[in-house]
Amino acid sequence: MPAIRGSKSKKKTRRHTRDLDQIHADLHSERHLEKYTETKAIDDLPGLGQWYCKECAKWFEGEPNFMSHQRGKPHKRRVRQLREEPHTQKEAEAAVGLGTDNGKRTTTVMDIDDAPVVTT
């Protein structure tokens, strides 16, 4: 299976890592990170899973590779992206006008209620 599917698709599917909102949750909740790392078999991970970059969600073979990664541009770019709060579903719905604001409730009788009732 090639890394790029079709002539129109430019997305590489083999190297897909965790999304920013997932990594943000990993950084703020140790349990969230534990749930993710428990799904991986230690024997299958590079370096037996000892060197893991939380910000980039990557495992490394050894400490020199891990240290050079932390000094690199992709890692620093990812850290900069993670400083911002991820968007929530509530913000997305508010942006398209699906808010939960029902307006101010009034207790007055509406004009329609005062109109005479027509029966046939």
C-alpha cells in the first residue's frame, strides 16, 4: 500500500500522529496519557518505550535521538501550537449560530392572546 493514495490525494496516512486536542488532553491529564500508552505493547515500541515526547506523541530509539528531537524545529513548532487552547464543540456551534441563548423570558401576555377567537 503506497503512502500517498491516488493522484488527487496528498495526505500521507502512515505517519498520522495524534491530533492537537488529544495531545493537549495528554499534557493536562496524566490518566489520559496512560490510557493511550497502555494500548501500545512495550516490545513493539522503539527503545522499549523509554523515550517518549509528549508534545509530539512520538517514541524514540535512544536518548541522543530524543535530545536532538527536542532541539529541532518540528518539536518547537508543536510546543508553540500547544500553547493555544483547542477549540471546543460549544465554540464551533456558537460560530455557526447554534447557541443555547434562548433570550430574556418575559411574563407579559402577548398581543396574539388578546385577539378574538374565530370559530366556524
